[in-house]
Amino acid sequence: MSLEKETLAVLPAALRALDEGFADLPAVDVQVPGQERIVGVLQQVAVRLRDNYPYFHPLYAGQMLKPPHPIARAAYALATWINPNNHALDGGRASSAMEKEAVAEIAAMFGWQTHLGHLSSGGTMANLEALWVAGQLNSGKKIAASAQAHYTHHRISSVLGLPFAELPCDDRGRMDTKALAEMLAAGEIGCVVATLGTTGTGSIDPLPEIMRLRAQYSFRLHVDAAYGGYFTLASNLTEETRAAYNQIGQADSIVVDPHKHGLQPYGCGCVLFRDPNVGALYKHESPYTYFTSSELHLGEISLECSRPGASAVALWATQKLLPLVSGGEFAGGLDACREAAVNLAKCLAADSRWRVPFSPELDIVVWAPRAETARMTSELSQRIFTAAAKHGLHLALIRLPIAYFPSLAAASPDRQDSVLCLRSVLMKPEHREWLSQILPILDEAYCDSEEKPAE
């Protein structure tokens, strides 16, 4: 396997075109400290970077690590020669305009023609802004999210000084809306976080039911689609999952991460607000930043100050190459990822050695080896995980409630409330074709794990 290098051949021409835009400037003798040692240091960097899992390869099917598209890498690198800062227009006129255009295309993906939004350093910061706005509009009220929602929601609530309520999940990792209704009846909830694509299991909270509750109770709705947002373009979702995605546009705020399925380098998140008037909450004064243009500066609608314009340039270029439209090349990649996950789950469910608690809604599959007790299952999962890595297949581990496996819970005398499971994130389109190689390696890992360790 060789790393993609073809993009390097087109970068010099783009760099020359960029340089021509500044041809009228007086020549300057650029001093580059350490110029003569750059090659040697870069070689050291390359060697050090070998100490990584092969995130770019289909045999890496563990955590949420997806290689950026080559155009994103090239556009990001090109922008660093200018190194724009998308806080104020002084720091990045072109890249600020490109950010607004790219963010508008993401908003349009959810049906929003008017919105307020910007890029961020990632989903954590984007969610923080959404919950900060919720706290400003519903002061002192609780933030509610499911037990499978990302852990940062609880942490963010603490940072913001907002009370937090954790809701239980059903046996598919989705928010329990009956529990939500009971909590809403008490009148203490100011914002409900619905997760469309939990990072653990890829579960989709039942947004239609949550929307019905919002019609009965008054609360702000935030959709955390940091992982799953782009799947609104997929054509092969189940009817139930599609019904949830069809409701996203009714949310008050949405978070989606271009550095996950959006083919971008880390870190690139995006927060969107349906009502542009929430921008008034960000209002602040700067004695030197915002005076060169009467146009809105991105720093005036963001809690972050300095932000890399290169991220906006990379995203803009990627979306120009692969537009965010149903039936397009980009959407086809999402279809392939979900198909890979569905096929893997079917193969595992048909094999008596495995337990699959539920079918994947997106492209994340969780499963466990069959064993007599929860403790034995957890130990076997750990051994399979380790053995698979030795054979070149990199999976992930996740601890799930034992209630997701009713037969195991009934048979376990050790009364454990959770079980360690195997997990795969099949977020590379190539995973669809690579299942024919992944499954035999998983078989080998299972056989290896069955062997008793030496005394």
C-alpha cells in the first residue's frame, strides 16, 4: 500500500497561480531559518509518523478516522502559504468568503436557506456554542441528552454552569422518549440534544417522537449530527432512519463535523443556527479588529477567535469538486459505507459465534463473541481485538449495557451491567469491497483467541 502522491504533481501549478496574484509586490529576500536542514528534519518526521495505525487503509476499521480527500490536503497546504485567519476580514478576506459559501452549502443540505453558522475547531467547540446559545435563551434550565450521547455534552454543560440531565436509552442505543416526556412534564428542561449518529453505536435518536413532544412542551432542540449529519444525503437508509433525517431542518441548531464524513483534515467542525438573530448574543467590541469592513466578520458570530482559514479553503474546494447533493459522487460514498456496515452485520448475525444486538443505522457495527457470561464475553472480545491487530485488522472496543443482549443478561450469574464488545466504523467506501478480506482475518483472530494462553 502506498500513500496517495498524485496531488503533489498539481500543487506546484496552483502555487504558481497564487504567486502571480502578488506579482506587483517589490521583491523580497525571504530568510528561511534552517533551510539547509529542512530535508533532514522532514525525513525524521516521516520516520516518526510511521508509529501510527494505518488509518488510511481499509484494514483500519476501528475508530472514526477517515482520510481527507486529496483536494482537501492540497487546498489546505496551498492556503498555508498565505496562512489566513478567519476571525476578521483583515486576516482572511478570500478564505472568510469561502467559509460563508461552504457553510451555506452545508446548511442547504438540511433545507436551510437562511441561517447563522460558521466553522469551528471540531464538534466539541461547535456543540459548546450551540449549548451556550441555549443557555442564554433558557437561563438556568437543564440540558437533556441520552446516555449514548457524546460525553462532551455533560462536560460542556458543566463548563457553562448549566444543569445536565441524562436520559436512558432503549435497547438500540436511542433516546428513551417516554423518559424524556416524564422529564419534560416537570418543566425543568430548556434544551434537548438529539443525536443523529451516536459515536459509539451510530444510533439515531427518534427525532419524529421528539418533535411531537416539542409541540407539547416548550424546549429548544439541538441536533448533534457531528458524526451522522452527512448521511442525510444517503439513498439507502431505512424508512425509520430517513424519517428522523427528514426532521433535522426543524431543529434550532445543528452541528456537523466536516472532518468526519466531510473528507476534511482535523479539525473542522460546523455549527448552524436556524434563527440568524441569535448572532446578537455574540455581540462584543474589539478596539482593532473589525473596522476595515462594514460586512459581518466571522469573529463576530463565534466564541473562538483565531481560526485557520486553510480549513475553510479546503472545505470549499472539496465541496466544489464533490457537491453536497443527493445522488452525487459524495453521496455515493456514504451509500457504500452504509452498505458495508449492513453486509458485515448480516454476516456476523448469520454466524453462531457472534451476537449482533441490532442492525446498523449508519456505518458503525457493534457485536460480541458468544460466551457463557458477560465477564467471559468481555475477556474474549479483548483477546479477539488483540489477535485481529496482529493479523493486520484494526478494530475498536466499546463497553455497552448488557441490556442490549437480553439472552446474555439472563444467562450471566456475574450480574455485570455492561459487556465489552467489538466495534467497527466502516467509513471508507472501500470497506464495501474489503469485507471479503476483513471477514477471513476476523475468523483467524477468533480462532487465535480460542486458544488457551500459556500458563
